[in-house]
Amino acid sequence: MTRIITRKDGSVWVERFTPIRRAEHILVLATFVVLIVTGLPQKFEGPNANGILAALGGLDKTRWIHRAAGIVFSIHATLHIGVFVAGLLRGTMRWSLLPTVQDLRDALGNLRYYLGLQKEAPELPKFDYRQKFEYLGMVLGGLVMVVTGLVLLYPAALAAWIPGALIPAAFVAHSNEAMLALLVLIVWHVYGSHLSPEVFPMDTSVFTGFLRKDELRERHTKEFRRLFPQEPVHPSPAAPEAAPTEPAK
Amino acid sequence: MNSPLCKIPRSIAICAAAGLLWSSAAVAGDIEDSNSACLDCHDGEESAIHFADGATLTVGISADAWKKSGHAAEVRCKDCHAAIKDYPHPAVNFPTKRAYQLDRAQSCKRCHYAYHTKAQDSIHAKELAKGNQKAPTCTDCHGLHNETDKADRQAVTLRCGACHAKIAAQYALSVHGEAWGKASANVPMCVDCHGAHAILDPRKAAFHTRSWDICSKCHADAEKMAGTGLSTKVVETYLDDFHGRSNERYAQGAGTPGKPIATCSDCHGVHDIRSFRAAKKNGTLQSEVIVTCRKCHKDAPPAFADAWLSHEPPTLATAPLVVLIQWGYRVLIPLIMAGLVLHILLHLWRARVHR
């Protein structure tokens, strides 16, 4: 299932994100940025907020853009979760992005390794616990934003179905969840995908779709073992990289 | 030290100052002499000016009232009645009494220019400019020949009511109007909300959008609200919710609202401002509030009124969900962020320092 390609320079690359997932990432990136830029000046006031509102053509236009982006985000979120649940049920998708008990063990093991209490870092799967945390946060936080956003978009109509007290609650939750999402993105995603010494300046796999084989071996050893069961995980440092034994597909 | 005064020799400056003092004393006597010449005839005089439309205006004034007015010591009759130089006076050629009065009021700006420019921005000046001669000018509120320093607040309010009778009747029945005549000096009157000179058109969107700020002048002021039993958090809580936040942004220049967003007067009334206290006591608040919601949210179901958090900050008793969610995030956000930052620092430490 997993595509493995050899580029002209002889390097071997393992597919990590199919084209549709890469497109999804770009869509989330775009909607997230638009939602943050149009949402922050609604939450906070001051000269900066007024500057953004003025640049976007006033509060009404800013809200229109925010709602349009929110609807795009909501449709995407619904489709994504729907396709994923269907894929899991039909057995065409792996549980690779959802947390397992093993992830908890990996997290504790990794922390022990950081603290020097354990010699080797745990071998991590295709998506490690740090990435799963972010994905799960994105999906669950996204769901909170979609549901509360819908309540704020049609408060009077929805009051026929839900208690009225949920409307101000949705207001508070929408605003706070957005702050949490923004902070996690700024700290965790920017570190994990850009500033971390392992990937600095940038982990490009979510755009190119492929991760180099040696990076996979180093950072996602368990997945490396699954894809290349015959190969050693710890090549001798003297041995040259890219042994020409890989299949092209 | 660039002032031209510095170049004038001191002796000359002193002489000039002394001269000014002397001349101002002389002017005061002068004014009295000049005016008493006019009052000799006009005090209580009953003859009248006849206008083309048949209206008349007596030329008599009360010398007693004039002497008590703010102008008596400083203004000559001729300063305002500039056309009159001598006796016999030139004929008054105005088609109507009102046209004559409006023309006379033009002399106020010769001294009170700042108020004149303010009043030029008012809806009244715009109406006058359009040719609506019923709109008031200076003398209609301040009086003629009996002006005092500060116009009497109640008298001015009654003066507004003389033209705006319907509104005056509504106001009289409102919580504000009810307090009229009671000892409290804090009763808001027309000019407190609309302004005295620069009276803006209250039908314009800009007025509606900013009107909460008018109410906040008194309702956010603990001193003025003392003894009324009213919350001073009304404006703060309003600005915290969707409506207030929106109107605050519009007021700060974020465009104009495509459709008006509720402000104080939309729920409480404009001139017929009412109290929700009885409804609160009787437990009928929700059914009364929903009526105000439906002014904008047409078919809102009764449950929609429960979205309203009242004018007190939410508490665990009044809005448990809001408070719990707020506190949940107040704990969750720092906790998650601290955990993530700690993880990052440990990773960096292991990768860079503690290899």
C-alpha cells in the first residue's frame, strides 16, 4: 500500500501523505489562517484589531469572511471525519493517527529518555504520540469550533432545538477553544514541524508527500521496521547510505 | 521669547494696560448710558412691529428682566440690533415674524461663535437651512432680553416639549420622567442625551450605534447610580456580549452595520424607557425579554431569551455553563501549554546539551 520511490540521485523516499491528505493540509492551513485573522479582531479590541477590521472593509465584511471560511472548514471537517470513520469501519484505513495505549507508553518512555533515565528512545510508529496529539486536538477542537460556530451563526433558529443557555456558553467556548488552538499551533506545530532540531528548518513531507528513508528510520523506527522488515534499524555509521537493494515501488 | 510683545518697551506696555483698564470702566458706564436711552422708550412699550403677513411683535421689553440678564453689563442694545443707529428707526422689512426672529438670532454668533459652530452641526440648523422655520434657533431656548448664564434645565426641557409634544408625553411616563421634580438632580433631561447645541439626528445609524455610550455616562457611574439600586455593570456586560461588542467596534470605525444591532434603547425603550424590575419580581422576565428579542430576531422561540445573561457578570448560580466553561479553559489552556513547553524544553536539552 505504501509507495516507496527512488529519486534520480539514488535517495529512497517513503510516502507519508497521499495527494488528498496534502490538499487537506493546505485547505486547513488556509481556512485556519483566515479564521484566525478575521476572528482575533472580533475577540480582542484595540488599535491593531481596528486596523485589521478596517483593512478587511469593516466588521460586517470581516464577519462575512469569517463565516464563509468557517463553513468551508465545517464541511471539510465533516467530510474528513465521515470518510475516516467509514474507512475504519470498512477496514480500508489503519488506526495510524488515533491514540493507543502504546502511545502513552511511548510518551512516558520518551520523557524517561529525555531525562536520562533510559538509554534508548522508544521506537515510534508512522505518526508518533506528539503528532497524534496534534491531530486529535485539531479534530476535537475543530468539532468544538464547528458546533459552537453553528450556534453563533444561527442562534435564534437553533434555540428551537437547544436550551437558550447554550448560546452564551457557545460564545465563551468558541472564543476560548480558538485561543487554545492558536497557542498549540504556535508552540507545538511550529516546534514539531519547523524549529525542532530533527526537522529544522521544515518538515516538508506534508507538502511533498514523502519522507526520506533514513529520516523514517530515525524518527519513525517502528514504521520503518514494518515497511523494511529485513533491514537493520541501526546501520553501522561507516556504511554508506542508500544501499541499492530497495524495490522501486 | 519670540512673542512680539517682547519687543514693546515695558513703559509703553504698562501705559497700554492701564489704558485698557480705564477704557473698560468707561465702556461699562457707556453701555449703561446707551442702553438706558433705549429703555426710556422700550421699557413696557406696547406698540408693535407689523409684518407683511399680518403678524405683530411688540417692541417693549422689561427693563427689570434685562438688568438681571447676563448681557446687561456687557452688551449694548445696538450690538444685536445693529440696523438701528438712530431715532426714528429704519422700517423693519420682513415677510413674517419668524423670519425677523431668525434674522435677529444671527447676531448671537458675533460673540458666541463656538456655540454657533456647534449648533451648525445640529439637526435643528440643518432643518433651518432646509427652510423649516419651525426649527429652533438660539433665542428659542435661551430667551430674549432675559438670558442667564446657564439656561434653566427644566425650562429648556419644557421648551423641547413645546415642539416635541409626543416625545415629551412618552418621556413623562418613563422611569426618567417619573423622577422629574423629585429632589434628585440626576434625572436625565433631553439635552443630557441629545446634547444642547450639537444635537445630532437620532434617526441616523451613527447615533444608534453609539447610543449605549450616552446611557453609560450615568449608568456606569457608581456615584450617579447610588440609591437607585441599579447595577453599574450594565455597560460593561453589554460590551461583553455580541451586541455590545459589535456596536463598540462600529463606534471605533469598523464600518457601518448592515442591519442595526441592538443597543440599550432597543430593549429598554427610547423615550418611554421602562423598568424590568416588576417582570423580574413576577418571574415574567423571559416572556418580556423575548418580545424585545423578536424586534430583530423575528421568529425567535421563547428559549432564545435564556441566552440573555442579564446585566450582572455571570456567576455559577446565574449562568453555570458559561462560568464552568470559562474556568475550564482558564485551567486547561495554561496546563496544556505548560506541558507542551516543558516537553519541548526537555527535547531540546536532550538533543543539544545532554546528548
